Amino acid sequence: MTLHECFGLVARSQQMTVEQLLQRTKRKRIVRPRQAAMLLANENGYSLEEIAEVCDVDPSTVWWGIGRARSYRRAVLRSMRVNGLDPVEFHSTRKMK
């Protein structure tokens, strides 16, 4: 899964565009899905720096966002099911060591 596909999948699950997902705002409706997309991208092998470049933020912001997204992963998966998307795509495709 490409980095842009990670953000696109989460954006679709929240019925928004990728552009909306990447807005520089602190509104919970935007922030939580953006953090979930950061987590998905990281779990698919993308570095903090690569994700930060797409989001136009500092890598430490990505690190923090990934940590927050882990705390509400179940809510995101439930939301994806409600919106008719396959939550299996949200899980990592990277093989664990």
C-alpha cells in the first residue's frame, strides 16, 4: 500500500477528501483520522520523515499522532465498518520480525 493510499483509505472511511484530512487544523473530526492515517502508513513501513513530508509537519508530530491513534484504533475500525469499508485494510501488511 502506498503512502497516499493509506491516507486515501482513511479519508474515504471518514467520508472526506485527502485534502481535508491534511488540513492544518486541530479539530477532532480532522485530527483523529489524520492520526489514524499516520499509524496506517507507519505500520506499512513508512518512516516518520516520509509521513511528516506528506502531512507538512515535523516528524515528532507524526510520532505523537501515531501514539494517540493506537489508543483509539478500535473506534476507527468500527467507524470504517459503519461506512462500508473493509477494516482489514487498516491492519498492517508488513511482516512482523
